[in-house]
Amino acid sequence: NAGFHVVSPAPRGSWDWGREFHDKMQGDLGGGEILDVVEAAKTFSAKLGIPASQVGAYGGSHGGYATMRALTLPERVNEYAPNFRFGFGLSDFGISNLVRYVKNCNIPGWITDMTSEDPAKNPAKWLDRSPETHACRASGPMFLSHGSNDKRVGIDESRAMMDALKNCGRSQDVFVELPGQGHGYKGTRPLIDYYRAVFGFLAGLP
């Protein structure tokens, strides 16, 4: 009724990923699982007759990373050309630099599991898989939000991404810092502030 359609693709596993999703993602973080999202968006766009410019991505944590990655994909990933440009993205407490993240997060085992190595020992690959590296390729406006007290994904991830977007000469992106909030948002006032910012961003889209 508000004019939005939402699709949540999970072709390789359930909401909590599942074994198949995990195994195919391992060592390929930022690769196949992002291409899955792109293919879902392409199908969604075609079936509903909605142009790519009006199709967005959103998510939090790994989903925030996936959103930023989907909007900043290089022309080829895993020898595949995605051929789709998202119109906008909303990333909550997402990871923008995999090499920096593994040094600062409180679950380094997760990232080394997903990359099958310490990203710092193979920076060329994992910086290439980092949205911050390709910020200037961002295909549409981005909304970033982050809690200042997030221990799982530090707020520097969103701050750095916003700085990278600004350095590309972009002015349409929005960054909202939520004081005292952690990995997820709680409390009436913070949630009101968050959703007002989200709806304001969506209302301002072309």
C-alpha cells in the first residue's frame, strides 16, 4: 500500500543461511552470494516491470555489506558480468572494508571462516571485495546507519564508506549515527529517529 515491493532471496539457504549457503560462500565472500542477490533483483525487475533505477537493496550487518557490495560491484565478479545497476541501497551497520574489519571486530573467526584465510594476508583479493574500494562505482544513492557503540561491526566501517562516497564527489548519500546504539537498534526514540531518516531518504529518491 505504501508503493514498495520487497523480495528476500535465499536461494542457497534459509534466513540463518544454512549449510549449503555457508559452504558455497566460504572463500568467496562478496562473490556468489552477492550475484545471487543481483540475479533475484533482475528477475524481480523483469517480472514486475520495475526499472532497475527503482530497485534497491537493503540489509544489516552482513546484509549491510551485501547492500554496499551490490551497489558497487565491478564489471566482472567470478568471471561473470552482473549487468544490473541498483537504483539505491540502505545499509545498516555494514562492513565496508574486510581487511580493516577483521582487525577491529569481536568475531574475527567469522570473517576468517567466510574468507578461508586472514584477509590481511591476502589484501589484494579482500580489498577488491570491499565496497569502500569501489565506492566511486556506486550506482545510486546510499543510506548508511550505524550505532556508535557497535562492537560487532565498528562504526568506522560506515564512517569510512561515507567518506569514500564523498571523495567521489557524491552528495546524495545519507549517513545517520545513532548515539549509544549497538549492533541493532533499540528504544522508542532511536527507532523513531531511524525510521524518520529512512522514510526521508526514500521520499527523496528520484
